[in-house]
Amino acid sequence: MAKVIVWGSLKPHTGGKTTVEIEARNVQELLARLGETYPGLQNQIKRGVSVSIDGLIYREGWLEPLKPDSEVFLLPRMQGG
């Protein structure tokens, strides 16, 4: 299972958990399962999140593969201008 570290304003949507474990083959599956397990995250995920897998940040990496021991950081998408 991938270890997912939930960051910042996303934490309240996991009941305050900062770390959760999710079985997923890629980022798209991971986000879908997170939304199923933690319904409060669904709107945040739809608005956009940034995902870091083993230290590399992916903005649109839906099909990036996950290993069973991957460390994933889930962050609110950063907006800028």
C-alpha cells in the first residue's frame, strides 16, 4: 500500500489524519480511492491537488505508477500568478 501524507488544508477532510495507506496502481486510482474512503476530499480533488511521489511533484500525472512502498504527498494545488 502506498503511504499518503495529507498536507495542509486537506487534513480536516481525513478526520485529522496526516498519514493514510491506500492500495492503488497509479495516481488516478489513488485519488479515486481517497475520495471513496474520505468523501470530504472529493471536492478538493475535483478542484485540483498536487501530488508528490517519492520526492517528485506531478501536476497532471494521472497515470504515474505507484509502487507498494511509494511515499505520496497530497497537497492543495498551488495557484499563482
